[in-house]
Amino acid sequence: MSSAVNKNPEERSSQADTTAPVLQVAHVSLRYPENNEYVFRDVSLAVYEREVVALLGESGCGKSSLINLAGGLLASSAGHVAFRGKKIQTTPPEVAVVFQDACLLPWLTVYGNVDFALRLRSLRVPADERKERVRAALREVGLEDAAHRYPAQLSGGMAQRVALARSLARRAELLLLDEPFSSLDAITRGAMQEQLLGIARKYRSSVLIVTHDMDEGLMLADRLILMAKDHGETRLREWNLRAVFGGAGADRRRNAQRNRRSSVFMDLREDIAADLAAGTAARPGDAGE
């Protein structure tokens, strides 16, 4: 039987229940066992079909830990995480995680790094199909001519494009991104944002992206969730950006860019900034990123 990862995006979309969340984080808590200090407590959120959700917050509120937990890389102290209704304990083959560091294997070429991501036994991708997928993914991110380069020969933007190509080759249904563009210059960052939204739209992927950059969240997301600590408790506040700016994906990003000087955009930005500042002032100390 074919894995869900091997379905075409069109087939996957037609079979999906758009009312059920792709990712469900239900009343999850995480704490350090050595001192019982909580990274976050009783966090619940959902990501739906073909939706981009940005998770915003100051350093120390637990954003990165939540992404790792959502990807099955950490175990929760309470609550659970489900992918398409099934509780997860390890990273499902349909889920791809992209970190701030591209995490490329230095002894493999660009081609080899993308190919390596398809060699998981759980993916069951035949050799001929692997070649086709790798070449298509590199072509999609504009790295066909760099296929035989090694990571040390790449710029930061190129390395992150390789990381995206790995996810693209896997045809991941859910992309979990932990500040993937934070180390890039403004021009490269903007290009990568466009590329991410284009990939998500083309392959009908859902996205949860962690960022500390408010403008990035406003430009990318259909929904923005602010995560903050308030006297030891974790609180979330949400904004529906699609309702504010209209459109989705790259279209919504362009709408947001056009409206950056509008009173609606500025009021929204001030509202988020005030909430972010209030959470920062209430936080007694950092427990985790």
C-alpha cells in the first residue's frame, strides 16, 4: 500500500477533511525534570488544511520547544500532539521540520543531502522515484546547477533552500519551521518567504512557522498566534490575518505589503506589539526558547 507521503497534492487535497486540524496541540505542558520548572503550560493550538500559522513570541517563551514537540522530537509532560487525528511520539513521515540552521550533512553534496531525506524506510520511495523527486525539488528552489556543491560552498540562503528542497522532495503535508530565515539578509529573506509560500501553495502543505519578527508573521500567515508567559502561566492570543488582508499565501503577503502604511495595518501592529510588550514585562525569567 502506498504511503500518504507518496500521494499527489491534488489527490491529497481531495481526500482531506478540511474541518479537522492537520496538527492538533491539546493542553500540552513541558517542564524540565531536573527542577520541575515549566517551559510552557497547558498550550492548545491547531493548524488546518493548507493554512499558514505564525507563532510569535519573545525569546524564552518556549516557541522552539513547542515546534520540537509538535514534530515528535520532544515528549510532553502533559497533554498530547496529534497529526491528522493520530497521536504522535516520533516525527511522522508526512511531517518535515526545518530549523534556523539548515542542518546539512557536510560530507554530502546538495543532491546527496536532499536524497538522504528520502531514504527513510518509512517513506518507501523507490530509487528511480527518488532521483526524479530530488531533481524536481532542486529545480523548484533554483538549485539545479548547484547539485554537486558541498554545504561549505553555499551561502546561507542557498543552504536554507536545500533545507526547503528536502521538505519539498518528501512532499510533506505539514511543514514545521523554527525561525528558518532569521540569519538571512533582508533581500534573501524576502525571496525565501515568497518561495516558502509558493511551495506551500503548489503542494497544498500546511505550515506552522516560529518567528520572533512581527513583520514576518504579518506578511506570511493566515493566522498569527502570540505566545507569552504571564506570571508562570502560558497564554496565547490569536489574530485572523486573512480576514484583515484578504487572500491567501503569496497573494495575502502582497496585500499585506501594499497595506503596510494603512491605518488597519498600523493599528494591528501596535496591538500585537503592546500585547508582546505586556507579556515580556510580566515574565520573571527565561525557561526555554
